[in-house]
Amino acid sequence: MREGPFFFAWCDEAQRVDAFGAALSALIKEPQYGIRAIMDRDTECNTTSVDEVVGMLRAHFGRTDAEAYFVASLSYEHFVHCILRGYTDRSERLKPMGPIHMHAREIEDFSPMHMDLALGKGPRSVQAEAVLAWHMALEDIDDVLLRLCAPDASGRVPTGGCTTARTWLAPVALCATYNADARDIARDLALSWLCLHDKERVSRIAGLPLEALRARVEAAPRGACVALRHVRGHSSSLSRETVLKALATPPSALLEALEAAAAAPDGAWRAAEPRAREIYERTLPFRGRDGQGTETGDGSPLSQVEITLDHFEFLVDHARFYVRRLPGGGVVLATHPYRTLWPLWSDALFALGLMS
């Protein structure tokens, strides 16, 4: 089974141990499960205490990296085996993986390959089933991304993201991003430009001030463009001029355009939502505490629905987007792991007249 999805967070090295410990505490809701933390061949511990793990990191982080194996709890008391890693700046210079990097051992924990649904007597609808898969995945991705990046009000982590890839891709190519300050939302575009045009690794530049990112974008040749993938029905390129215009646009206008784009799913998605709602309401009484069906088989109202290529393609092309402003002033952009955020950005930039 493939690992993933992969979550990334950036913070200063001086605060990395605190960020690691806070994220670990937030991700572990059931302390009876053990934590195995490893720093090198001679430095490791097996414990149920996050404080013990943090103490070991304080003593050794800087000369070596850290990783912790633990069980995180997701929605519906669904327990998932995860790995959390913290890398020193020295390691990031040699092989950038993301200063703080977490993933589940099996991607199916976030994007199940089957669902137990009470389909009733209505027609079978791949589209409606895909809508339900979207809801299941989004709930956990949003939750875990915030527990990793914003487990408290410290603001140590200014930005982070989630993807099915093993490396921190351009933010527009991720399935979710987090910004601690919503006024910095254009950072996602600037980082994307530098990743795609200058071939920079996002984990190395994610912490740069917005003005420094702007200067790097301005240094590109006039008229320069970068190509983007998974853009069926949307612009397939991003230009230097569009990024600079977005950086000069009031953040409130960018956010409102993103929210408007997210609030207007395409016709295929809207058409599938009523049947999805019907199936969800029919299924809800039969869900167990882990979110799975209590029983399937002969006589059960539940059917096991396998996720097929048809579901996958519908999610890639039509999965809706989610823009959430956080109480502390941050913002999360998200969609299903099978899709990227670029169509959301493309629609918002077109609406603002910023696409070159």
C-alpha cells in the first residue's frame, strides 16, 4: 500500500523542536498508544510521553534529525499510523524534505478505496459517491494540516501544505495549503512561481519575507511563463506578470475571489450533490464510531462501494474547493488529494482580470 498523503510545515530552526512537540501532542489524542522516537543509531526512546520525546530532541536536535512513529486519531475515532519528521537546516540544504514533514503509512487512511454506503433503491451514481469521498477526505486533511501547522496560538509555522507527492510541490500543485496570516495568501503564487520557474525547492524558501519573494519574481524575464498540469478546462500556464499583479492586489480582494470561486462548483458537481446528500442521510444511522459501516453483506442496508477509475477521474476534474478563514487570522485552501489547487487559483485570477 502506498504511503501518504504528505503534510509539510515550515518554521525557523530555533523553533523546530517546539513546533515538533506541539504537533505531536495535537496529533496524539489517545496517549495509551506508544511513541517511538529516533534521532540516530544510539539515540531513541519508546514512550507514551510527548514530554520525554521533546526532552530528547532538545538534547540532540541540531546535530541530527528526528523522527517519531505514532498513532494519530482522525475523524470518527479512526486511528492511523503516522511518521513525523523534523529536519535540521543542514539536512534541508543537502536534501530538502520539508523542515517538518508528516505522512500516514497508508494513503487509504485518508482516501479509502471503498466506502460502506446505504444506496437505497435510487440509481447508482459514481458522481454522488465521489462527492461523499470528497467529504471524507477533506475533513481529515483539514484537521491534520491544522494540527501540524497550528496546534496552538504561537504562530511558529507561517505556512504549510499537503500533497500525495513525497516532496513539497509548488503550492498551486498541492491539494491543501495553510497560511498563518491570510494577508499573505499571495505567497502561494510567489512560491509556486519560484518552484516552477527557478526550480527552487519550496521547503528552502517558504520562510522568505513576501517582499523578498516579490523581488525574486521581478528578476525573471518579462513575459516568462510556467506550464501547469491537471488543468483541464482551465488556463495551463502562469505568467510572471500575473504573479506580480496578484502580489500587488489587496489580500482581501484575492481572498474574496478565491472564496467566490470555491463557492461556485461546476455543473457536474452540483448535479451530483442532491443524490450524495440522500445517500449520506440514509447511511448515517448505520455508521460505526470509526466512520465505517457497522455491517455489510446479505440483509444489510449497506453496500461496499469500491473507488474506481471513474470516481478518480470525476474527482480530478470536478472536486470542489474549500476556503476557510481561521479565527486567528489564517486561511486554509483545500480540495480532494486527487486534485490540485490550480483550478481554484485560475478561476480567482480570471475573475480579478489578472491573467496575462
